[in-house]
Amino acid sequence: MKLKRAAIAVIIGLFVYLSLYSWNLKSGQLDRLAGVTGLEVVKWVLWPGEWVHDQSVAFWDRYIYLVGLKQLNDQLSSQNDLMRLEIMKLRERAAEAERYQRLLGVDPVENWKTDGARVIAHRMGPSAALDSIILGKGSVSGVKADTPVVTPLGVVGRVVEPGLSASKAMLISDLNSRISVRGQTHRSTGLLVGSGDGETLSVKYMKLNAPVSEGEILVTSGLADIFPSGLPIAKVVSVERSDISLFLKVVAVPLVDMENTEEVLLLYRQLPANSIGNSTGNSTGSLTAAAGE
């Protein structure tokens, strides 16, 4: 039975094949169909490979592009850092030039000459002896003990230890600092005393009935013959009167930011021109008289 079915199927298959073959010889439709279907088969066989190739090439191009972009980004970032550093340097130079300009703009004090100096170190600390700054000029530049140290804003202190090329200056906030002052408005006198680093200043020995007000600027009186008179030094922040004291309790603050001061002016006393002329004339007369004798 099975053999019979197989034979029938073979016969039918041969019949269909021969029929299609004969039809194809006459019309050629099967050849054209085979050509079209073959192309489609070739397309779908080759398409995955082409897709992989295209994706690989695109990935490689993107990789090369990203590598170049990263290198360019690193280069631009480096240039940006250099430009920022240069801008910072230029800003620092501009600030330094502005500070020097303010120093040069200080009006000269009569019979005193000025000389600039750089602050090279701050020796701050709880001890009064350390409440000072180190200046980059010493006795070689003419710095002596008690040379006043000022800025365009006011008095900083005075030199206490001049070296050859550097000097130590005691700040007005030092516990050992004592400066004679007077009010710029009411002209009341007192003694400005330091209280240590970061502390306020005290004005001692200002009489109980002395006129003084909060916000008044204190200036040097020149009585101790160390500082020229009229230099601003501190501002009054509080005034208290007591029934058990003969003096006012006056608290002041420095006009100069000691911690952020980078350049200062040193004041040197000068003899007036007429005094020099008189002393020269007297010396010349003495020498003439001695020669005549």
C-alpha cells in the first residue's frame, strides 16, 4: 500500500515537473522567477554581513572622532587653565599696582619723607612680642628704631628692631604699644593702648568731661615726638562714663586691616630746608672765623 502511494506521488511529481518544464520552455517565466528569487536570496544572505561592516566602520569612525575630540578637549582644557592662571596673575598685578598707586597718592607730611616697604611676614600670636610684622627693609635702607609705619588708611605701628635688610615693626594692637592721640573733631587727648592681636584698642587717661563721640577718628598728637601729628590711627566705637573713675572708658578699633596689609610706608624725619641753610651758614662762618684767626 505504501509502495503504491509512493509510486503515485512520483508519477504526479514527474507530471508536474514535465508540465512546468514544457511551460517554461515556451514562456521562460520560471527562469525569470528564479532570477528574481535568487537575487532576493543573495540579498538576504549578504545583508547581515553588510550591516555588520557598516556598523563596524561607523563605530570606528566615531571612535576615531571621539579620540580626536578628547585630545582637542584636553588641549582646550589645558589652555583654559593657563588662561585662568594668567588672568589671576594679571589681577594680582593690577591689585598690587592699585595698592602702590594709593601709597604714592599719600600726601607728604611736612618735614618727613616716605619710603615704601613690603610686608614679608606676619608674626602674630598670643604673646605681645609676636604681635608684629616683618618688613623687607632694614638699617641699610635707613630704617631706625621708632621709625613710624603707616598706610594710606592710617598708622600701622613703629619699628622696634631694625636689622640689616629686614626690620620688625610692633603693631598698634600690641600690648606694649602706647601712642598719644587726640580726637580729630573734639581734639580731646588720650593714650591709645593695644590689647593684643584681634582685640580692640583702649584710650586711656581721657578726662571724664572730655568731649568725644562714637565714630570719631583719632589721630596722632605728636606729643611723644615719634609720630608726626595728625595721622589717622583709630576710630572710636564706644564711650562710657563711670562714677568711680576720673577718666572715660573709650574703646576704638584700628583703621588699618593689619592681617591683610602687604605694603607700607616708612616715615623718616627731615630737617627743614631753612634749618639746614642756617646750620650750613653757621658752620661756614665758624670755619671762616677760625681761618681768620
